[in-house]
Amino acid sequence: MDATSSHIDTVISTTDSTDKLLDLWIKILSQTSYTTALLNDKSWKGVTQHEEEYASQLRKFEELNKKYTAEKQRREQEKESQRQKRQALEQRAKEREDALRRRVYGNSSTSTRGSSVTRRGTTSSRSASVRGRGTTKGTVKR
């Protein structure tokens, strides 16, 4: 049993070492392939020329990125401005509607709970049953 366990540990250790060596070999082959392709490339003009081209492309990319960011920000500001205008128009329309409602129906509160509604030209009085006339028990003055 101990011998089998020892053999299994050896196999696992060897497999790990082989895996690491294969990874290293793959990296070496990849670099070799890249270097060969670069040397066979007719348009390659050396490291300095490629660095300059890379820097130029990077500058162009950064310019385009700045333009894109500025345009995106401008669109967002325009969208926000339109939203604010729309909100202001909705608010004005609501205020006009409320003013019209007050003009047509009188100045009443929107909630009737616990409040009395008084219409224009009337008075609200719970003690007098007839406006401007007092009543006595059993008889009505005329």
C-alpha cells in the first residue's frame, strides 16, 4: 500500500514537471514563430520605425477617443436639456390646468377629508339653515 502511494506521488510529480516543460516549449515556439514572421515581413522597417508608427497610431486613437467622449458628453447634455425643457413644459401645463380648474370650479382644495368646500358667492354656516334669516322654534319669520 505504501509503495503504491509512493508510485502515485512520483507519477503526479513527473506529470507536473512535464506540464511545466511543455508550457515553456510552447512559449519558445510561439516567440520563434513571431520572430520568423517578422523577419520575413517585407514591410518591416526595424524596431524604431515600428515604434514611431505605433506612437502615431496611438495619438490618432487618443484623438478619436477624445472626440468620441466629447460628442457623447454633448449628446448627454443635450438629452438632459431636452428632459428639463419637457419637464418645465409639463409643469406649466399642469399649472395652467390647475388654474383653469380653480377658475371653473372655484377655489377648492383637492382633498375633501376634514374640510368644507365653499363655492363662490355662498357662505358656509352650519348653525343657520337659511342664509341671512334666523329661525325660531316652530316658526319661520318672513
